[in-house]
Amino acid sequence: MEMHPAPFHSDVADGPDTGVAHWLTTSDGVRIRMAHWRAANEKGTVLMFPGRTEYIEKYGRAAGEFGERGYAMLAIDWRGQGLADRLIDDRAAGYVEEFSDYQKDIAAVLEAAEKLELPKPYFVIGHSMGGCIGLRAVMSGLPVNAAVFSAPMWGILMSSLMRPAAWAMSWGSKKTGIGHKLAPGTKSKTYVLAEPFDGNTLTRDNEMFRYMQDQVTSYPDLALGGPSMHWLHEALVEMRELSQMPAPDVPCLTFLGDSEQIVDPARIHKRMEGWSNGTLDIVKDGEHEVMMEVPETRDRVFTNAAAFFDAHLGDGGAQRASA
């Protein structure tokens, strides 16, 4: 697989000066973007799987947090978002043909990590949609020693009335050829520019909210609006399938804010109750973005995640994958 230099907006990433970005081409010919940051005295590499609408620059500060704790980090622009290839004409609509396609993005990133000789062992953090993609990957043998999830999208928070409507509407959009249209109630403008800080569902930290706003204001091509109806249908199908599968034999730590309003906390509680070597960490006064919360919350999350990785440095992630 070939790698080529890709643009990286370090001025808004605010991460370590070791950040480098690359273009990668997946097995089905989609161009995606990844970035990596090296650290001093590296113990391993954190694979950061971002959420829907996100991009690698958003995790520059996270790379700094892990770098200070002895870990290199890489992050990915999933197909259809960030500077990766957008898959439909409407750049603002979140879209993927099949949810399993995200696993092709992971395969390309793993190959790149090997070529770059990023330090092993690997660990994964999946935030929101990245937590859904990451769970599928871990279940499929992702070669990591341990997994951390942040507000993972193992269910989308909906009322009991909305859920059947979402299934019917998103399924019908495939049959009627309007799957590329935005899901009802969503906007083409990205969330942090469409909504004010007061009352937002991401973070209580105004400075971190401005950090996200500055990124997409400075570089509008990074921005993504609401999900398409096709994306919604594919996501619902994937979450239902995953919910019916047993937890993998991989150590897991999941963070969930006690003020979560985007993903379904009940699904997360249920999954973690059945994860024999998994722990659910409830973040007091935390919203959806616990890695972008107020400073004391951020520090606790990154410290606990790194300590969890430290505890599993000798575990056999690669051996599990090949078993």
C-alpha cells in the first residue's frame, strides 16, 4: 500500500509538533487520511477512532495527553468525513454505503502503522461512532491489547415513538432513492456552528467548544452536517447486529458521562454488564465528549485510560488476533 503526504492543519490541532498526516487508499479505492504523533519513551500506540463528523485535527490535544503519558497516537478521517473522500455529491451529509466499509479503513490504517513502525503494543479508543466501528473491529480480532470506549454508539438515544419511525423512514429511503437526503430533524451545518455553547450536548467546557468551532471555521472542508437517511439505516442495522453478539475476550474500559444525551446509555450499561473483563466508568457531570470536558474531567479520563493501557502492556493482543 502506498502512502503519500497529506495536509495537516497543525495550527488548529494544538497537538505535539511531531504530527504528520498521510493519504491512504483502501482496498476498495477510497482515499482516507490518517495522522500520527510520536512520543518520548513510547510504550505503545493508541489507535484513535473518532466519531461521526470528526477529523484528525480534533484529536491533536488528545495526542498531547497520551504523549505525556508515554504513548504514540494515530487518528483517522473515516471515509465520508474530514478530508477523506466524500461519497456523495452533498458534502454536508454523512454517508457510508455499508457500515462494514469502515473496517476497510481500519485495515489500511493498520497496514500504514506497520510500515511506519509505530510502537507496539496497540490499544484502541473508540469515541461515539468510532466506538461502534471499534467494537466490530475488536470482535473481529483487531490486534490490540485492550480497548477503551468513550460514549460509544452502541445505540442512539431516541424516544420509544421515534425508534420505529426511524427504522421505517431510513429503510424506505433506500427503496425510494432518497437515502442521500439528510435525516429529518438534522442540519447541513455542522453542530458546533449550528448550535450555541449554552445548552449544547457535547461539553461543559466553553474553551473546548471554541476549539472545535475554530477548527471548522478556519478549515470548512473539515466540517460535516447531519447523517443521511442511508447512513442512519446502516447504523441501526449494525448496532442491532452487534447487540446480539457476545463481548470479546479483550480487556475493556468504557467512559460514559452521566449527562449523556446523544447515544443510548441503556445500551452501554447492558453491554458492559455482560463484558466479563470490562469496566464501566461513569463520568460525573460529563456530557458526550468526555475527552473534551472541563480540565479536571479530561485529566481523569486520560490518566485512567493510560493507566488501563499500562496495566495491559504485556497482554497478547496480536496472539488473540491470530488465534
